[in-house]
Amino acid sequence: MKKLFAAILAALLLLTSCGGEKKTEYAEGYETARRSNRFSNLNLNGMFYTEGADDFSTPRLWFFDFDSMKSAIMCSRPNCPHDDPDVCTAFGVQGVTSHPTVVGNNLYFFRSDYEWDKDEKLHTYKDIYKAELDGSSRVKYDTLEDIDYIQDLVMKGSVAYFTTIVEEKEPHTGVAAGNGETYICSYDFINKEYNKWQLTDYPALPNILGEYNGGLYIRDYNSIFLRFDLETGEITDWDMPLSSINEYDAYKPMFASGGYYGYMDGDNSVIIDSEGNEMVFENYELPDNIAVLPVNGYFFNTDGTAIDLSTGEVLELNKGVVPKYNFVLCYHDGSYIIYSEFGGDNFKKVSEEEMFKGREG
């Protein structure tokens, strides 16, 4: 394991130092904000994920390398058994809202903190830590004040965009008083630049659907539909079609990524490219899964089909190539990386010839 980690770490250092990073593409030729969550946390030539230790409930950070298709725990300490959170650097760089990410030659991540002021009012913070790529030599890099938690986060270059709630809290107890505001925030890890823009004057739970034509599309179930302009910071109403309502009075699936926007119009799916051209697919359902996004010019559904976004052709996938509860994570160095919804190190590499029925050989 130690030799494997050393090899992977050496590859990471080489990629960050010489600019030789291999692309992991959502959609060919169009870069959009990438998600940072348990389904997808792509960095350099692989992905961060977490797994717990046998004797500790706290998870440890791992890195899966798409070149070797092997994983290594993010700790370089000699002879470390990786079971002590006070010693092993694989601990403390993980969690639901830590969002570890590589920018330049360093690893950055968030950690929560709080304090009581002299009036016994509770203040919550997000400390940003900077570390070596193996998680060692970590230092507190910056602090973002009065943030309760990070609801959803995407990365665009060196900048993290995330939604958060700032709730008023009862004195002495710290219990949420039921009022507050919702914001979208940005943080540039290189320049230490932090900005926030108010979305609502009440606490909500907004998620970032994705990026389309320079804007992040933000929704909160069925009540908030907003667009955040990445260049100007302007917040406007959602300017793309919304999906139809299903039998449970909820909106059918939508997506925004890779230069495409997709929604459901009744029983039909509509996919719009970056030029505004529409493709309609009759009696075709988009999957209700936020991890399913355009990859390398295709939209891979979870029903065993894929749409060629350049032609509109619906292709059949080879049965068994994408197992149940798996999705196409990215395209890397000529192959597709398949990942399990259940997380862990359940990755699989599939060539284009293997992926599509009738293209073998």
C-alpha cells in the first residue's frame, strides 16, 4: 500500500508541476463547473472518496487513480496503520461538507468551527485548510464567518461556488430561531477572495443543478428557481424551461452540464445545446439522478441507453457493461469510468468499443 501511494503521489506531483494533467471530461470541448460531492469529486487523474476504518466511525480520505485503476489512502506516514485520527493524515480531510479539492500543488478542504460571544450568541464558521497533496503539513488557510453549513458545492477552476444558510440562533442555546437568509457564495483558493450573494430572505435548502451558458441554475425543490451569472454575479429568475410536474406534484428530472440543458416535457425529453438547438426524444425519460450528466459527447441514461448528443441518435449499451446502481462518471484517456452509487472504490474502466452494442472489435 505504501509503495502504491508513493507512486500515485508522484504522479499527482508530476501532473501539477508540469501542466501534464490528463483531462477527465464531462462533455468534449466544453468545460463546465464540476460537482464536489460523494458521487463525483474529480481531481487531476482520479477521484477522492471516503471509507471508514474498522475501529472508527470517522471516514478516511482515499484517492482512486484512473490510470492504474487502483486506490490508495491519503497518508504518507511510514508504517502508519491508518487507525488513529490524531496521527493519520487520511482523517480530518473528509465529511459531508469538507469537499477536498486540489488547486495548483495543494489540497484544500473545509472544516466546521464555532464559538460563543460575550452575549452568549453562537457563531458558526467554515475554516479552510491548505495541505500537501497527501494531506500532511495542513495549516488553517482562511476562515469564512457566519456560515452554518455548505448545502451544495461545485468547482470552476480555482473557485468554489456553494450554497449556504445563515440562520439566527437563540441566545444561550444556539438553537435555530426559524429565520435567516440563503446565499450563494464563491471562494477563490488561490487569491483568498470570498464573496456571497443573497438568494432568499428566509432559510431554504437550495441545490445547484449545474452550469449552462455561463450561469449556475439553483433550485430548492419546487419553490426556488434562480440563475446565478458566473461573470457578473447577477441573480435572475430561471430562464430555461422547467420540467413537467409528475404524479407526486414534483418536477420531473432536469440537468445542466457540459454545454447542455435537459428537461422533461410530459413524457418526452428535451435536450438543448449551448447554441439553443433543441432535440426532442419521444417517450424517453431522463433519470432522476443528479450524478447522471453528459460525458464525452454522450448522455448516458440509467436505462441501458445513451444519446449521441452530436446526432440525436439513441444508442443501446451493451447489457452488463454498466451494472445496476452504477453510472458513467467521466471519460479519461480513451475510456469511460463507471462508478457505483454506493460509493467506495467501486470503479470500472470501459472502452468505447465495449460500451456500445454493435461496436465491438
